[in-house]
Amino acid sequence: MKQFTRTFINDDGTTCVWKYDLDKSTSGPIETSTSYPKEYLKTIEKTKNNKVDQKYLNLNNGKYVGYGRAKALGLI
């Protein structure tokens, strides 16, 4: 058995399939694929809109800072 696949189903509903071919590589998979459920993609969009996950531009030095630092600096 030189070719085989492994399927991983994660707690968040994503499914990862790893394909192995020991004739081509003995150190790891030769191909991986991940499929996401529709609900998972909606949660990613919600977290992007979350204030805590956003980055804010500090005009004093031109760098992006997180929510806590932006609030401390009075940017928001």
C-alpha cells in the first residue's frame, strides 16, 4: 500500500483530506484539500467585523495598532 488518504474532521466542521504517495514523497502528503461548511464562512465574516479583531492606523507613527492600544491612544 503505497498510496493512501487520511481524512480529518475538525470540531468547527471543516474537513481536511491528506493524500499520500510513498513513491513520490516519504516525508509528508503530496496534496491536501480543505472544505468549509457554509456556516464556517459566515463566522469568519462576523469576526472580521468585530472591533477587537480590527487594526487601526496610528497617525503619529504610521503603524497599525490593535483595538486596546487604539483605545488607549484615543484613536477610537
